Amino acid sequence: MTTTPELSREQRDAAMVERYADGETLDAIGQSFGITRERVRQIIAKVGGTNAEESRKNRMAAREAATKAAHEAFLAQYGNLARQMAKRGVTRPDAVLKLQALFPTIDVDLAEDALRGSAILFSKAQVDDIFSQEALAAGIWFLLGSDRNLAPDREWAVVNLDLSLMSELRAALESAEASSDDVATILGVIGAAQKHLTEDPAVSITGARYQELRDELVVAFGLVSRQGAFPWPPTRQTVMKRFGGWNEALEAMGIGTTKQGRSKGLLKFTREDYDSAVRDYCVYASAAETNATFAGYDEWVKQELTAGRSRPSGASVRNIYGTWANAIRTVQE
């Protein structure tokens, strides 16, 4: 037990009031003076000291200030390295592990908290990334067949689909609680779509139509009914990210490219215009002390237009960069 130097009663009482006002607990003060916490409370109440609620607020404020200072110190030392890793697509947990490996003295919990609360946008591990490129392409085949109302061709599929692809899709779909009949139907439609292409080489599907069907059929098959289930077919954005664009995905599969929409969104704005718009919005969001969100960007675009400045739409930004997160990472310094 820690004791204090001999004080007069008035000095002792004043010290208790001051320490309690600074946020120290009744227990800590009582142990220091060798009395109970209840006796400390009585003394402070008698001399008109800070009440319990005020003391709690003071403790919280002191704790928050200390935490903020620790976060700022960490980011001042390691923030630039963290930003560089984020631009390379590193996830936040992996960034912490890399820092720990090279700078063993860092506090891992502090690093995680500081980076989580920072404006640095790290990559997020996506379950879509676990799929092979063939499985992503199979999602397009499936929805292309669905768009054409093709009946499952199980005979063609069993002869022509690779076993590795069939096994991958079966595992993903069964993890999402699809039935064996559902799996067979989906594989059959994939086969029917591939066979249909040999009969009609001009067949194609737009990215917008793909996403529309994907949203409908994923729900219809119950492929997102269980938390953690693999979201196959993948989203259009995932396909574009992996293949470099929607038409690039179709070309890689031997499907006729679609002619609808702008080519990568670059007819009205240059790539520099896109980078500048995203960067300017990030500066705006930072000044407003808000997160740089996709929805916020669209609102900002409207404000810019009112001010006479034309900016790319949020949808166009996503088309260019693949995802909103990729857009932010691209312009991060």
C-alpha cells in the first residue's frame, strides 16, 4: 500500500478533492491515505469536491487524450509506411504483422487501433478472391445462359467442363447451402451457355444485365442465406477487377464484347480527371472531418456541378477503378 507524507487534515482533504477532480478513483485515493473509499467519498462530499459523474468524465477525458496522443505518435512514426502498404493492396492486419516483423518493439494493439482509426484505406480480404479465374468466368456463363432462358445441358457439361472447375463450384455452392439438384442445374446451365456460343457466336451479355440477374438468382437459389457463405456468382465489380474490365472478361472467354456504354468511362473525362476528382473529394471529406464514402462522393459531385465544375459520376469512378476502395487507394499519398 502506498502512503503519503504527513499532512494536516486540511491539506489532506484538499489533496483528496484535487486528485478526485483530476479523475483518480476513490479506491486509489483511499489506498494512498490508508482509509476506505467510502471515507474518501464522505470527505470529498463534506468539503464540496467534484461529484462522481464529473470525476468519471475527467477520467474518460484523460484516457481519451492519452489514447489520441499515442495514436498520433504512432502514425507520425509509421503512418507513411502504412500508406505505402495500403497503396499496394495490403490489408490492415497484414500491415500490422509486417510492421511487427521489422519493428519488434511496436505495441501491436496500439498499431491496430491507430491504423483502424486513421484515414488510411487498406485493402479488405474479399471472399470473392478465393475463386479461380475459371470460376469467375463460369459465373458469366451461368448468367448468360439464364439470360437466354437456356435449359440445363447436363450431358454437354459432364463431357466438357473440367473436373477441377466442377469441384470448386460444387464446394462453393454447397457451402452456401445450395442443394445437389441446384448444383447440377447450375452446372448444366453453364454447359448449355458454352454450347450455345458455338451455335450463335454473337451472343453476349452486358455488365448491367449480369449484375441484375446475379442479384435476382443469388437470392432465388439462397446462395447468401447463411453468414459466411461464398457469394458465387461473383459481383460484376469482382469480375472487372480480376480481368481488367467487363469487355476484357468477355474477350478472355471468347464471348462477343458488348457495345453498350462508354469504353471504360473515358470518353468524357481523362484518367487524370478521375484521379483529380477522387483526390479533391478526399481533401473535401478530410476538411469536413467525414469519411470519404461512395455516397458522399455523389453528393459532392452535385455540389461541384452547382458550382460550375463537372466531375465524373460515382458509377463512372467505380467503372474506372473497379471498386470505390481501389479509387481511394489509387490517389492516397
